[in-house]
Amino acid sequence: MKVWQLALKVYIKKNIKMEESQVEISRIIDSCLAKEKDFLKFHSINQYKNYTFSSFYPLEKNKVYLAGKIYTITLRTVDEKIVNHFKKFLDNESSDMLKALSVEIKTVPKKYIERIYSITSVVAKFENGYWRTNESLESFEKRLKENLIKKYNDFTNQKINEEFDLFTFMKFENKKPISTNYKNIKMLGDKLTLNVSENKLAQELAYFALGTGLLEMNGRGYGYVNYKWL
């Protein structure tokens, strides 16, 4: 398994507020996926997408990405077919807010990972809303681990033994829920730091998470994480 990383440079046509950034990035990715029938179907059906992406870089202190500037979006995936599709089409995409300029592709080396940490907020879609209101920390931790295992099993077409420690320490970097916009609703999420266990399965899933994201709505830019090697 490889994690592929694509650095997409974009030109911003109009100012974009930070809470709107993932929506605008999603639009050009969706447009790219619609270029071929198989990927249009892939985009339309409810399944694990196996890709994730960051917001714009560099960050802006006033939380507004500025028209006339060039930023970098980092996309990651474990699916080489997606890489090849993006390589073919993504640098030609544009919207009323963005113009893609170039794509550089590399793989993320597979080394022991000390920790992974959120770049975009992690979202757990419990039926009764934001988890801190009605769910326990144990429920959140369980959802986090089970979701990642389900994605891994689905991608590798296997069923791994779930009796292992995924992380040794979890820290929430936000005191209040982080709000972003999605389809005219407010999505509430969190920023996490996870110290990864050193066992083989934990390391494999942490590496996998770099290409798929944590928890849900990864294809909308949620749950994108970065890493620190041991």
C-alpha cells in the first residue's frame, strides 16, 4: 500500500472565507471526477472515497484567503486510479472562485509514525448531533477506531483482528467545536493529536489514515491529518 500526495497549486479569483474553503475546493475536485463516467459514478454513490485534502496553504491570519494570490492544496489518497485521474485532469479545473495551475505528485515514505494530528477538523456524524452534547468520550474513541478499520478492510478486502491498541494518547486541540460550512449547514468538528501505538497494525492504519483521513466526510476535506515520524 502506498499513500500518494498531490500538491495542487491554485489561483484564487475572489476572496474565500476560511470556513468556506473546503466547499470551494470540493467543487473543483467534483468537477474533475465528473470528467469520466466511472469516476462520476464513484463520486455519486455512497462509498468510502479513499482520498482526503487540506485547506489552502499558507494560512491567512485574518481567516480570509485573498483574491489574486496563489495557494497550495495537498491531496492524499491510497488509490492509484484516483492519482492517475487527477494527474490527467485536475490541473485544468476551474470554478468561479478558483483556477488550478499545476499538480506535483509524490508518495509519502512508509516509516514508523510517532503521532498524527488534524489539519482540517475531524467530524463524527452521530445521529443526535455533535458528539460532545450527547455522547461519551469512549463512544467517540470507539467510532474513531472502528471507522478507520472499516475503511481499511474495505480497501484491502480483508478483515483484520480489531483487538489492538491504535493510539496511546489523544488530545483535543480545540476547547469549543470548530464550525465549517457544508451545504448551508454548520458542521461541528474537532482538531486531534493522536500518539500512535508502535504495534504493526496501529502503524499500518496510521499510515493508511494519511491517505484517507480520519472519521467521516473525508471527500469533503474533513479529517485530513499530518504526521510526525519516530
